[in-house]
Amino acid sequence: MTNKRRLLAGGAMVASLALMAGLTACSSDDGGDTDAPLEDTYVVATDTSFVPFEFKQDGEYVGFDIDLINAVADEAGFKIDLKTTNFDGMIPGLQTGTFDIAIAGMTIKPERAEKVDFSDPYYKSGLRIGVPVDNDDITSVDDLEGKNIATRLGSTSADYIEANIEGATAQTFEQLDQAYLAVQNGTSDAILYDAPNVAYYIQTKGEDSLKMVGELLEAQDYGIAIAQGNENLVAAIDDALATLKENGTYDELYEKWFGEAPPADE
């Protein structure tokens, strides 16, 4: 700051040139070049228990997110090195450089966007309630007051419980299967989590033991998370997503995993 004041005192022209040089240096240092070449390979973090977005089947990782990030990588021209981790370890891993990209049904939230960059939204979700099939006392979010509610550690649903449901206890689990089992064995009164996952679980593993109740809560956008300072990678991913939506690939993947065409606003 002292040097700048001396330059200003010495003449406006010199100060202006110095400021321009400083801004140029900052731009080149913080990864702001969207035209910089991409790496050949990026480390992509995902989870293994968020069906139908990502899960392990017959020894392989499958799901909507897995198909989508592979299609994005093919379109953008890079390869991926897929790694698995717990959901709550993804953002710290991006911050420390362990991962370059993370995709795991991650909601775009302001507090997350302060720590990582996000792609354009690729899926619109919300929260749904699941309860035991013989439970007729819980029919809406209002009935969850004072209840024990299972959900995932580090999720937006955990935040929602704490902020909006009076007297409720958010019982958080690293793995989603643990959360559903807590409801099935009576440790938790209900589960509150992302709508597509609750619906998929109840249609498959929980079809005889759980049911969905209440309305869709908190419309949310999912995004692909990218370590900060990689604006060229963010731009490439956004361009690839746009192309996949234009050429019909996105629609094909959506129908494959959700059994219907995507809504018009997708």
C-alpha cells in the first residue's frame, strides 16, 4: 500500500500502469485463464451409496452421476481417475488438492461455493420423508417436530432439520444405508433426504418396509464441484454439459436411471 501511495504521489500515469501490471499478475496466478489447456487426466471423487446416482454393482461403480461425468469427460477431452470417499470428505479433498472434481448429488449452496467452484446445475432435486409402512402418525413435515430423523452426514437435509423442524434431532450417518436401516429398526422415526434417493430406495430395498409421505421440500440444484483456481476446467465442464443436453445424450442418461424424460427446466 505504501508503494502505491508513493506512485500516486509521483504521477497518475505511473500509478495506473503499476495497477494494470498488478492485476495482470494476479489474473495469471489464480488460474483465471479459461483458455488454458486442460490436463490429460483429472481425479474425480464420488460416493458409493447414493443410488441411483452412484453406487457399486457387480464390482463396478455405476449410476447417473457416473455415466454423466464419463460423458462430460469424453466431450471435454480428458480422462478421469475415479476415487471414492465419504460425502463429507469431498469438499476438504478438493480444497487440499486430493481431488480435482467431485460429483455425488451435491447441492449448490452458498457456503459450499465459498470453498469450491461449481458447474452449471445438472439436476433439480428436493427433500422427501420416508417412514415405516405401518406408521400413520407422520404424514407431513409438521409431524416431524420432536422426532429423531435419520439423514446423511454433511447433507443439506441435515441443515434443513436443524433450521426448520422444531425439537427434532438430526441423526446423521456417513452411509445412507445406515440411515434407512435406522428407520427400519426403529432407532429413527423417519428419514429426510434427497427425493430421488428416497424414492429409489423405497422402490427397491425398502419396498416392504418403508413408504414416502408428505410433499417435496426445498427444491435444490445439483452441480459438479471443482477445486478453485481451475476456471478453464469449469468452462470446459459447462460447455460439455450444454452439448450433452443439446445432442440428446443427457436425456438418454436421465431416462436410463429415472425411467422418464427430464423435466423441461432440466
